Amino acid sequence: MVTLRINDIEFSYPSVSVLKGISMEIMPGEIVAIIGKNGAGKSTLIKCMNRILEPGKGKVFLGEKELKRMKGKDIAKSMAYLSQKASYVFPVTVFDVVLSGRYPHLARNSGQRDEVRAAEVLKMMELENLAMRYFNEISGGQQQQVLIARALAQEASILLLDEPTSDLDIKHQLEVMETVRKLVRDREIASVITIHDLNLASRYADRIVMLKNGLIFAAGDAASVLSARNIAEAYGVQVSINKVEGRPHIIPVCPLRS
């Protein structure tokens, strides 16, 4: 199994510094949630993890290999990235979307084997009834399930999910997060998730990293990170906190005056 390690990375756009000296390690078998208000650097950080964006400073390691010294296809064999929004301009079946996850492994005469693998993943995730449906014609929750299936077909050891529950109703949010948790546990892979919903982060993440102004403001388990004081300082919101199944449950009260 592969470990993802980030050492002191910084990233800036031409007009603004976004990340400032971020370091962390993601281990197999855990879900790490990245939280913070809009503009804190969550999506930028997850894109630096797989070289969609190149950090201006610092290093990212996949196992013992530095990411910038690896070929893109080799990175894709170990790491799968799901963006906030996924769409296909031309009609594409669910089966073909999942099959596209096999691209990093394609070799001469491997087509039939890759199709078998795609079919196995669809069956495992109970999506085989959608196989011939067009991706853009299924629900948002189903689309996220299909994209996770594509990552599984990719046989990635690390799943990077950028706001996988955005625009989903409550039922589909839970289904997506339950799927991710089951995959991480059963397959001993790792997942990094950027997420706005603090209660989903509390319920499903093994560790939470809270960003503020491009820095790690707090990191640890849900109980230590999701305190009323941390949320007030990072988000500018007063909250009430209850415990549900031993984890913090956040109830927003009101915005704080600046």
C-alpha cells in the first residue's frame, strides 16, 4: 500500500498566495477530510497532491518517489482524482466511463481484460443496471458512484475527492460517503476529501485538517478539531456542539461580527 507525503508545500496564483508551508502524511486505511471556509485553499491543496497544480515550493512523495519525477501514467496507477464537477460533452455510457479508469494500465491486447475488470467493478458496486445508460442522464448521486467505480477500475491506492457531496441530496451524500468508507476499510486504501459539511467530516473522517488563510489551523480527530472555538476562528460562526455516536455534531447559531 502507498503512503502520500506532503513536505512544506507552497502555492501561489499570480495575484495571491494560497498555500503556505503545508505538511501532512496520508496513510493506507484512513480518510482525511480537508475543511475550511471558501478560499482557504482546500481545492488547491488537493490538486497539488497529484500534480494538477505544481507547488512553487516543497515536495510531494508517493511512497518513496517524488511526484514531480514520476510520469503522469505512473501517478495515475496509484492515485485517482475526482473533481467537483464531472461531465462529458458527448454521450458516454456508464460502462465506458468506468472503463476509462483502466487507461493507466492499458497495454497491447489488454482490451478484453480491461472490459472484464470494468464489469467486475460495476457489479461489486451494484451499478450494473446502469451500465448502458448515458452518464449525463443519471442522477448526481449515481454519477458520483460511477466516478468512484472508475477510480476502483483504475486500481488506485489513494482517492482524492474534491467536494464529492456537493449538489447532492442528503440520501446521496450519505451513500457516497458510506461507499468511500467501505472501500477504504475493505481495500486498505487512503482517501483525501475536501468537504464543506462539517458533520459529514465529523462522521466519516479518521482525521480532519482545518485550513485557514492557506495554513493548517488545526489537525487531528474530529473531537479535537471541531471545537466551537476553532470553528469560530476559522469560519467566523458561532456554533453549538452536541455529541452523536461519540462524535461532534455541529449546529450553526449565527455569524460572528468581524
